[in-house]
Amino acid sequence: MRQIAVLLIFTWAATGQTFEPKTRIEAIEAERAVVAAHVQPDTKDKAERVFDRIEDITDRIFGSTSGFRPVIGGLVTGSGFAAGVEYFRPDLANGNIVFRSSARGSFRLYELIDAELAFPHLARDRMFASFSTAYRNFPTLHYYGPGPRSSKNGRSNYRLEDATFDGRFGVRATRHLTLGGTAGFLKINIGPGTDERYASTERLYSPAQAPGIDRQADFLRAGPFLQFDYRDFPGAPHKGGNYTVSYIHYDDRTLGAHSHRKLSAEAQQYIPFFNQKRTIALRAKTELSYRNTNQVIPFYLQPVLGGSDDLRGFRPFRFYDNNLLVTNLEYRWEVNTGLDMAVFGDAGKVFHRHAQLNFADMETSAGIGLRFKSRRSVFMRWDVGFSREGFQLWIKFNSAI
């Protein structure tokens, strides 16, 4: 009926005559057609056009297209600006095989080389499997001593070089529920740090204070995992939740001194309001270590707290111990389609005994940030975090929560 009314209006207008509707329905449709003809198209301001252009460029460079593409970031916090090249093929065997490999480095000589072969749609998309390997060489990582009472003046540095070989297998039990297992091999080498501003860790801390600093082990590791994920967009969620649990056994195959198990659990929840233009993001995470009989957990495999992803007002790797608990609250609002602003608060601690798993004596930090995003993911964020030890500025190419 509406199309007929519009056609009659324009036909009568072309002949210079007046259109008189015969029924109430025709009159209503005629009024709607006149209003629609005068509605101006939605126009974007200059800032929105700039962010749309940035979004188009990032989608073209970092999207899911096949072949070679640049990569930015992806190394450990403190590595400096990192970049490299990635070869990505999500279209092998009609999308049933995915291959990815990358090599990246930073101006501070941090290195990462990795590769992954994935089979995401096995058994009519009910199962999946992947195999990955990675080599990392980080010339400087910081260690402040054991436990939550370590001093910021006790900063030392060590070198971490490791290689991993892992397989991951799983079943999609429901649309949102995934469960499976992982198994692999971890080879580690610890050496003197290269940052001459600070003492090398082995000079400042004994093997009793930094277990494994004198001799390193190779590990077989394996265990189950479970994930329940119903976020709308995992790369930049506005609603939904993501809940993960894993229980991994590390078997010391070299020294017979560092075998242990690690239980990791994380809960993320996103609460939208005002037409999903504003979001409250909540996260709680814990890592609990269980030593085998007469074993000790090496410091380089202990949970670590501090940095761009947990306590954002503290330096990277600020606290080490056998167990960890951290919570985060972030309030985000959309400035335009390519930019969110955020305010956040963090609270967390490391602890030695499981009985200390509580919310007492937690370190805290708070701050503000910007989230630069494409249609489905955050490709860069700026955060400024404040704590009792000062403030930290973070520029990262990922999402914090």
C-alpha cells in the first residue's frame, strides 16, 4: 500500500494535479511518503569519518585475509615496540584446515617465532584439534624477590629462552560449552639478564629465594580444560560472559625436583546498558599451584602479578609466588564507532599458602584508558594506571578484559 501511495503522489505531481486520497489508509501512507521524501540522510562528523577510515585499514591489514600480513605487538610487556610478519591461511581444504606462522621482534632484541596447524571443524564441527610450536627469547625479565612483601627496590633481571610443542583437542558439547585437553613439552633456559641498570637475578637472589635460578628443567605438561563462552564479540565484547578452567600437570623430566600441578580459573562478565553503548566489564582470576611430594615450584613458572593485564598501576612482573588472585572492574562507553573510553579499578595479590585465598591484603590500582577498535575487536588500547608505587602508562595491541 505504501509503495502505491508513493507512486500515486509522484504520478500526480508529474502531471501538475493534486492527489486526493480516497481512504484513511491512503491518507496515512501519503503523509508518511511525504515525510520520508524530506528526511535527510544520516551524516557523520569528521572524527567519525576518520575512525571509519582507520577501521577499514585495520580490517584490511589485520583481518582474516589469506597470505602474508604485518603483525604488531604480541611480545611480553617491556619488550618495547614489536612487529613482524605473519603468514595466515584460513581457507585450506575449504576452511577445514587453518595454518598460521609468524616471526616478530622488537628494538630491544626480543624474539618470537611460532606456528600453528588447526583443524577447527572435525566431526561435523563438533570437534577440533590444533598443534603449535613456539620459540621465545626475552633478554630481560624482571624479578623483585619472592612473595607479596617484595620491595620495588629489589628489582633484578634475568633472561628467558624457551621452546614449546603443544597439542590441543576438544569437543563442542553445546553452542557455548567446550571441553578438552592439552598435552605438550616445555624446554626452558634461564640466563643472566642484559639490562645493565639492574643486577642479574642469580647475583641478587639465591636458589632458595628464586627456585630454579641455578638449574632449569624440561617439562612434559598435560591436563583438561573447560570453557563456557557466550560473549557477543570475543575481541570487543559488550555483553555475555566467558568462563574458563584448566588443570595442568607439569612433570619435571630433567631434575626430578620441580613437578607440580596448576589450577587456573577465570570468569569474565559483560553487562551492557543504554543500547549497548556502555558496558561494565568484570573479571576474577585465580591460579593455584600444588607441589608434588618433596618438590618445589620454580620461580619462572610461578604466577606473576603486575602489568598491563592485571594490576595496571604496578610495574610488569612486580609480584611472584605460588598462588594468585586478581579482580578487575572496567566501565567503558562508546565515543564513536571506533573509540571507547574506560575507567577501571584492579585488585589482586600473590600468596604462598592456599589458606590465604581471600580478599584480604590485596594491592589495588585504578586508572583511565582509550580503546581503539574495529568492527569486532580492539586493535589498540592506551591505559594509565595509578597505585601506591606511582603510575604506569601502557600502549598495547590487545584488549585488557
